[in-house]
Amino acid sequence: MPDVWIGFSSADRQRYWWRNCIVMLLLAGVTVAVGLTERGPDRWWWVGGFAVFSVAIFLATINSIYGRVLLTARGLEFRTFVSRRSIPWNEVAGIERRQRVSRSMIWWDLRVVRARGRSLAVPGTFTNRMMDAELERKQAVIQECWSRAVEG
């Protein structure tokens, strides 16, 4: 079985970069507005708090945009901006599609359900499209590799 990469296409990465830039501009605007309107010694705490929050969101977005998974005969190798992790196929109990709901949007991603331990999000699989053929294809590829590794 050849190794297979699961991640975002270049078009998806570009789309998510645009979203990230818009969010960063909005957060920068809020930070400047707080810095200009807040008075007193607490002003720099507010500005610093918004700046740290903005950097955390920026890094989390980069981590999810460039995160990928390598499917091998031995298991899944998660490779993200900040970490590397390997999960052997015999620890996998299932691959499921999960829906997340927030006030502003609904999105889906794939999760690796482990026999022991918490489930892990598969990098490069979140989407806000309800019927996403690419997400379904990624799920089918992961399940096929998993079933081949377990059965044979």
C-alpha cells in the first residue's frame, strides 16, 4: 500500500489564508480601538491581552491550514505546524465525521476515534460546506487504508 497524504489543496489553503487575513485585520482594528479609547493604567493590559489573543488565533489557523496526515501501512502520522504524532492502526476504533456548531457558523471535520484515549481531529479536513465531496473522499481514503491495514 503506497503512503497517502491527507491535507488541504492549494486552493483551499489560499481561501483559508484570505479568511485568516480578514480576521487578523478585524482583531488588529479592535486592538487599536481599545488602545485609543481606554484610559488609565489598564490600557496596556487590554492592548496586550488582545494582541496575545490575536497571535494565538493566528497560530492556530496556520496550524490547521498546513496540518497534514500521512497514511502508512503502520498507521497515521499527524504532522502539524507545532507537533508530530503517530497513531498505529490497531489503536484506531473508527473514523467519523463530526459537526461543530458555533454562533456564527457550522463546520465539519474528520476525527480519529481511538480505542484508548481521546479522539483526534484529522488536520486538513475541516470544511463549512454541508455536502463536501472532498471531505467524503478523504474519509473514504482513510477508512480504506485502515481496513486494509487491519485485515491484512
